Amino acid sequence: MITAIVFVEAEVARIPEVAEEIASLPGITEVYSVTGSIDLIAVLRVRSHEEVATLVADRLNKVPGILDTETHIAFRAYSSHDLEAAFSLGVE
């Protein structure tokens, strides 16, 4: 499974509608409204890089109100459980 995180800059007046439309796309698992230089973060999980390309370039980028996107592919996932185990090595 491939996980990608997409930073989305959207028209301010359309952020809720853009978020809802992105969330309805197949392969999008979460959409967050955030503070900072971007407006939304979308998380997608698909089976192939081709699906990432299709979802981002052909579907997500065509949602009305999106001004710009930046896509990041995740290499590894770390959960709090994994991090606790890593930092407790050698501790008795």
C-alpha cells in the first residue's frame, strides 16, 4: 500500500467545499483543514504509484477551488508504539 500526503492550497471562500469534494474521491482516506501556508492536507492510500498519479493529477487537481498542490510519498510509517519500542531498547 502506498501512502501519499497532499498539501492543498485552496480558494479561502471554498475551503469547506473543496475539502468535502476531496474527501469523496476514492483512495482519499482523510482530509484535514490546517493552519499555516497551506489550507488542507489530504492523505491517500492506494496500491500503485500509477494510482497516485491518476488520483492527484486527474482527479484531485481538477476539484474546483484548488489553486496548488504538493504531493509527498511516504517511505515508512511510524506509530507511537513503534517509536516507544525503538527508544526502549536496552532499558530494563
